[in-house]
Amino acid sequence: MNRRQASQALVATGTLSLPQGDWLVGREATREKLPVAAAISVYHRFSHADVILGKLLEGWLQKGGPGPGLELVSVYVDQFHENDLARALSRKYGFRIARTIDEAVTLGQDHVPVAGVLSIAEHGRYPVTADTKQQQYPRRRFFDEIVAAMQRVKQYVPIFNDKHLGYRWGDAAHMVKTARKLQIPLMAGSSLPVTWRYPAVELPAGEEVKDALVVGHSTSESYLFHALEALQCTVERRRGGETGIKAVRALKGAEIFAAEKRGEWSRDLLKAALRTLDASTAGLDGQIDQDSTVFFLIEYADGMTATAAMMQSAVGPMPPLYSCQLAVAVRRAAVPEPLACWMKTPGIPFRHFGQLLRGIEVMLRTGKAVYPVERTLLTTGLLDRMLQSLHVQQGSRLETPELAIRYHSTDWGFANRKKGLGAQD
């Protein structure tokens, strides 16, 4: 199914189908719901708190009906928006609005009565770093206070951290190190790795990859992170697993074309990715030669290279409202044609967050993350260094020895994967 067919199906049915073989489908009415707590930055319409917690309260489509096997019992709200939803939903559904994160985690008791904690620090009024333009969301503070509550009562449950682990590399490294030390199951990241793909393809595990590219239309911190997660969930499946990143560089204007002549990025991969979006590949030089265009060159430790190509024109016709426009292409050693796909995030009611919740629920029920937090540790650090190169170092190549992060991917899949989300099918 290509982009146009996918859009027609969405219009015809009003939604996208559930993943085939999904081990949770049909079990919502039979399994006991697990109690969960949340620490959130803000709760208004279409905030990340809304599109995640709203599915616990009001079902997958947020209009009643079946939903995750999780029950929201307590929420700490860091900032109350002028259009706050938390108070009204608390009265309607009975969850507790806690004054502190400790109270949200423990319900004011001397034990942890919840199966897990969701940390959602995205949206809200927070300062921006002067140099790299990164929003200073309180993800580390939330994590530290969640862990402190667990340490106080000497009881630990899984934690999910929405999006990247922090706006600073040190915060991310601290969080993962702490979780490992205390043996706390920790998952984090974007919904892009589990969303719909068109075509529904993935890199065969263990295949050799020469280079890769992700194309998108914005260099904002929040959007770039999605692009990196889309790229990383693809290339981590290559031969040898992930070995880390040794350097990154941001390019603009003539430097992009000079890098192409040196063979540092591939126009064939860029075109392959754009085609999956139904975005234009005509006049590509003109599209690239815009003040807003930035190409980030990423050097992996095992010799693979990747490009994050951010061009405002990399948008297909009539994209869904609030939808990311991202596509990935890889060149394999044994196959001449690029493997490429559009990673579609549907618009309202944001069903890709439902796919994210399916993985979170499995972690809470099994005590094991369905995919490695090291992926998001790597993408968090990479994002920070990319923005350093772009805004602070004026495009200088930055070596990244701290990103020598090794891990292997799991078999957890994506929404329309033919064999379903995970090995539990």
C-alpha cells in the first residue's frame, strides 16, 4: 500500500486497522487492568498527556469503547494550563491529582500500589537553552523524584519516559545508569518506531547496511528527535547490532552539495525516501538550496553512515493534521535497490500513541522493556550533539566518544507489521 492508498483507506474507514496478530487485541474485556501513576508537565487537548493518558481513560479512540489494560489512578501535574483537562477528568474518572510526584507514585502510602509510572514531560511553558534552542522539559527531575519515591519505600516498578530522556546528554546518561543500578525496567522514546509504515517493510535482521537516510521537514528539537528514532529503529537491525556513533556534522547551503560530491550522502536514498511520501523529487537542487534546509551527517562506529535531511519541501500532498512527515531509506550491501518506507503518524485521535501504549503495557505485565532504552539513550545524545554542531559550532564536525553505545534490537514490531508487534503473537 502506497501513501495515496493509505490515505484513501483512512478516509473510507475513519481509522487505520489494528495490527494483525496483535496479542492484546480482543483481550481488553478479559484481563484485569493494572493501576498506573503518571507525572506530567501539562494536560490540555492534544498534549502528549492527552493523547497517552486519554486512551487509558476513554479507550483507544478516546470516545469510549475498549482501550489498554491499564487504569490511571493518580497524576502529578507540573503546570495547570488555562485550558487544563486534568481537573475535570479527575472528577469524571476518579483518579487522584497528587500534590507531589511521591504522592502520585505511592498514593501517600509506605509502598508502591501501582504497576508502573508514566513520565510525560512534553508541552508546557519551560525555558529554552540559549545556545541550542532546546526546551528544558523536566524529564530528569520527574525521573529522579519517581525513583526517590520508590527508594523511600524500597519498592521498584517499571518507568516509561515519553520522548527523549532529556535536553542534556548528562541527564540521559544519569537516568539510564540509575535505572540499571536499581534494576528498574525503563522504556523511553518516540511513537515513530511503532507507527504504520508504507510500504510495511523492515530491514531484515542481520543484513549489512552501507548507508541510510531519514528525510523530514523541520529542524526543531521535538521533530528532529522523531526523525532520529525513525532512523535508529531501522538501522539498529543491521549486521552486528548497534555499535554507536563516532561523529556528527550539520551542513547548510553549498556545504551540502560539496558533501554529495565527496560521496558523504546519497541522492538516490533521498529520492527513494521522498517518493514514499509522494513528495516531489523535481528541482531537487532548488529544494536543497534553501536557507531552512539542514543535512546532518552521522558517522557510526562500524563504518556505516547516515544522513538526516531536513527540507521544508519534504511533505506529501494533504498530510494529516498534526502528522509527522518522515521517511527512511537504506542501501544494503547485497541488494541494489534502496529499502524505503514512509512512517505514517495518523492525525486525530493519534492512534500511533495507542501502539506505544501496547508496548508499555507489556513492560508493566512482564517487567521487561519490549525494546532497549539504549536506543533512546543514543538518539538523545545524538540529538544534543546535532544541535550543538548546528547552533554552536557553525557546522563543525563533532566527535562523540560518549555515544559508543552498543546494543541489539528486539523483535518488537510496528502497527501494520505482517507478523504483528512482537514475539508474543
